[in-house]
Amino acid sequence: MIVLLKFAVMKNNLENARRKIDAIDDELIKLFLERLAVSREVALAKKETNGAVVDPMREREILTKISVAAGAENENAARMFFTNIFSISKARQRSILKGPSPLLAEIDLSSAQTEPFPSRAAARKARTHSRQFRKWSRSLQSYISRNLKKFLKLLRRAFVRMEFCRSRILLQVQ
């Protein structure tokens, strides 16, 4: 009873945590899209002033600020997260300044060729199929093993009979 209660509490905590993550993801996508819009404005300003897409000093400044804000425990993850955002923004700016970016073309191609993530029901169905396949495979192996033994027995008997007949023929010839 206590175990079931603990499990229910843990499951409830997990569901609450997932809801929080979903809400954060909703906010992240809004902020990301807003950042891309501002990045477009930056690209247009750079186009007017013939500015470079890459500004290493600015990136270093931002990464330093982010490292301090994230703290020692999360510094690497925060730096990787923002480095990826910088790469996407620079690719978008290059496409505005110089035409379509190979990275964006690759992302678009990959997105077009990739099926959407499976739903939980599809994942559950896949696990069920996998279990059924393993069960069927074990049954087939067992069937082959049993019948192979029978076949080998029959083969031995046939060989013994053949040897017996051969020896009788040899005796008759002599």
C-alpha cells in the first residue's frame, strides 16, 4: 500500500515537472522566434552598413555574461545552448546578406525528410510489437530446434539403414 502511494506521488511529481517543462518550452519558442526577428533586423542594419555577420568580440562578451549568470554547474550547458543559437542567427543573417545558407538548406531538407516524433501511443505500440517479435522469434527458434533434432534423428536412422543395406549387399557380393 505504501509503495503504491509512493509511486502515485512520484508519478504526480513527474507529471507536474513535465507540465512545467512544457510551459517553459512554450516560452522558449516565443523568445526564440522573437530573437530571430531581431536577428533579421540586425542583418538588415549590417547590410546597410556593409557590416560583417560574425562579431567575435560581441559573442565573447555575451558568452562571458552567460557563463557568470549560469554559474559553474551549468556554465558548459549554457555556453553550448547559446553557441547553437548564435550559429542559427548567423546562418539566418548570412541568408539575408548573401542568399540562402547551406546550413538552413540542410535543416530544411532534413526537416522535410524526417518524420515527426512518434506519439506516446506509437512508442507504446512499437514496444508491444518489439515484445511480440521477440516472443515469436523465441518460438521459432524453439520450433526449429525441436524439429532439427527430429530431422537429425531421422537422418541418423536413414544412415544406419543405408549402412546396414550396404553391408548386406557387400556380404552377398562376396
